[in-house]
Amino acid sequence: MDKYYVDKNRQLEGEHEVHKEGCSWMPSDENRIYLGEFYMCRLAVEEAKKHYFMVDGCYACCRECYTR
């Protein structure tokens, strides 16, 4: 299982990105929310939707959940 986080800051199109621990695009500690450990990024995205309406996976670390 991997640890996932959601960025508190919105991207240009308004979505908050979900990142897997170790991602080179991981937001700083103060700009992220820990979501938990999951087997798939889709589960982390669903968890992030409890915090934010618009959520997307990071292209670099969660490509299978990236929808833009």
C-alpha cells in the first residue's frame, strides 16, 4: 500500500491533485492533507473528494487517476 496526500491548493483548472508519497511534485507539508494508505489511487481520489469537490490524480505519480 502507498501513502496518499491531496494538495490544498487548486490547480489552474480548479482541481486539487492527489499525490503518492515520494512524488517529485508533492506539495509542502503545510499545503497537503494526508489521506491514508491505499492499494489504488482511485481509492485515494475518493477519499480526497470528502475534502474537495474537484479532485484529480497527479500526472507524475497517479497517472491512472489523471483525467485532464
